[in-house]
Amino acid sequence: MREDMSKVLVESPRSGRAGAYAVRGSRRQRRNRLDRDGESAPQRLGMNGEGLARKHFGEHLGPLYRYLRQQVHRPWDKVYSELCSQLDRRSVVQAHLFQHIDEKVERDTVWQDGEVWIRHHWRHGLVPLADSRAEMFVHPLTGILLPNRARAIAMQRERDERARRRTATPPDRRTGLPGMPADVQWHRIEGLWYEVTLKPLGGEPPFDVVLKRLLRRDSRELLRTTYGRSDRYASAKRQLSHKQLRAHGLASDVAD
């Protein structure tokens, strides 16, 4: 770890030097200029008084997170010792950095039933490691800092499931059947199958015959869920015949 890590994380670079260089010498000349009485010029000028730049404080967590990722597969006690040697927990600004470390590294872990669990302070019990949002964790048996691959796998499964739900055709909808136009779908509504005609959204809010409501600007997600597209609405519908239903192995749930 670099020796000036504490300054890198909490101090911003000096700003305003461009303005100081642009007027280099002019401020000194103005301050050293004599007034009409010839007695108001300062006797001494401080070196820092001529600079326009000032230091600012903040939190720059990128270097800290990069350092933690580089310490994966190392004993956590050594990593934490290096952090404490450069960060002063007595400082209010630097002590707050340890809260961000706890957000990235799950330290309170338990080995149970052949798996790593974490003590969740809000739920007051043990939860699987996959439920933690921390990017890394400390293994309870070895004390080694490891990446939280369980969380990464769980997040990827969630993304895959969301993508599957977006692309999957609901059981109450049929699209792409032989001879079916692109803007025609079959929907089962209250137990009956209908042929639904879709139209592009226009300027005025249209009335959707399937949703039975006047659409608004925030209805695009509802349209995507109902029709698989957010730029179409149902302009017309007609009930399908028994012959059409039998040809595709469908049947209505209620009597006509």
C-alpha cells in the first residue's frame, strides 16, 4: 500500500492554479503598489498569500476498492493491518472509510453445514453468502480474503430469469403462429380466446381494448408485459371460432 493512501482517499487536488498562473505577478504588483500618500505598501508578503488554490476534502473510494481487489487470496489480518497503518481511525474523515470497507468486505462469516454463512445484523440471524451485497468476504476457517462468487452467480441467475420472463410467451398469449401477421396476437381473456389487432402508439392517448383503459405515458411497461412490445396497443379484438381453436389445440375455459 502506498504511504500517502490516507491523503489519496480523503484529499482532493489543489484547484485554481490555472487562474493563478493567468495573473502571475499581477496580484503581487497590485499589493506592492504605493498609494498616493506613499505609506500604505506592505512591508512583508507571505508566500502562500499569492496562491489561489486551496485544498478540499472528500471521499475518493476508487483507489481503496482497487487496493482491496488486489488483496484477494491474502490473509485478511495482514490486509487489515496494512489499512490500519495508513488510515487513522481517530480521524473523523478517515474513520468513515472503514464503513465503506465493511460494505465491500463481509467479515462476520460462519462455517455451517459445509457452507459459508454471514451474520446479518438486520435479520438477526444467519443468511447465505449469496444474499450479501459485499464484493468480497473473509473465509471463516482460513481467514483468507476471497471474492464473493456466490453473489455474482446469484445476480447472474436473477438477470437470466428477468431476461427469460421478458422473452417468454405467457400461457394466455399466442404469437407467431403459421399465417399470423406480425401485428396480430391471440389472447385468452376471461377464459375466452380472442384475436387481438395491434397498432403503433400515436400522439393522442389511445384506448386499449384488452386492458380496457385509456393509456398514458407511463403505460409502456404494462404494454411490454401484455404484448411483448412497448410501442403497440390493442385497437381491436374478435373472438376466435372453435375451428381455429381446435386447429391449434386450444379451448376456451367457459361456454360461449
